[in-house]
Amino acid sequence: LMKEHLASIGRYSRPLHRSRNVLFTSKDASATYRLTTLTEIVGTNFRLGVPPKVGYGKAYREAYATPAFRERIQPISSRKGGWQMIAAKRIDGQIADEVSGLTEIRLAGIEDAVMATPVVVSVEADMALFSKKTTSPEFVNRFNAAFQTMLDDCTMTNILRKYLPCEASAKSLGCR
């Protein structure tokens, strides 16, 4: 719904980066719960930290519509605080973009306590949004063409390899 609203006032570029939203947990919670889907937290004691006004795609919205799923949610003020809460065992997990999450965990020095799980909540591409008032369709087309050139000549792959905390793939525009 938000994307449709933004499209009415802006122009989207082609997909620039694709990173999965995954469930991150403490290593203890991962061993205890062995989740394969997000909805499997229903009927458990799993505490899912969720910052305010964050959406994680269709599967999350559908799960959130059920009271039993909402009972498992623990509001948190920020994702950064969520990492510390997981490490301190105050919550069991939170959802984050895989690349950002891995980077934030590494920067916080808690790689021994927090891990990505195989639970994929959503996979959506990031795109640039340009104002329709100030940006012509021709500019967006030139932007897209320049980005494609960066993919074709491996410039983007080299950038991804330098900054992603995982094996980079220009084909998937993110982690392999």
C-alpha cells in the first residue's frame, strides 16, 4: 500500500539491491526453537522484538493479523537496541535485512551470541525513488542505464564484495 502511494508522487528506478529479510535469534533460541517459518513462534515462548511502524512484507502482515502471533511480539524502540536485547536474552529474536543485520551484529561485537536463521520473511528489491516534481522520466532511464553498465562491467560486483558481509552476487544484487 505504501509503495503504491509513493508511486503516485515518485518514479522508481530498476531494482538496485536485493536482500532478504530474515529472522535473527540468539544462538540459544535457535537451538531451542528450530524454526523454519515465522508463524511457528505461535504456541511457544519465543519473544519477537519488533520496532514501531516497521513492515516486513506480506507473510508478516498475514501472521500479524492473528492474535496468537501478536502475543509473541515484544515492542522494541530500535533495531540496534534489539541486538543488545537478543544478546542479553531479553528477547529471542528480531527480523532484519540480512546484509544490514550481519553488519550491525559484527559492528556490535556480538557475532558469538546472535545469528541469522534460515527463516526468510520476505525478499523484495530496494529501488531508488525520485520525485516526479523534480525528476524527469528520462533522468530515471539514464540512471537505470548507468546502473546496468555498472553491473555489466563488474563495477557493482566489486563494490558489493568490498562492503557486503557475505559472498556478493551482482546477479541477485546482494548476498548469494
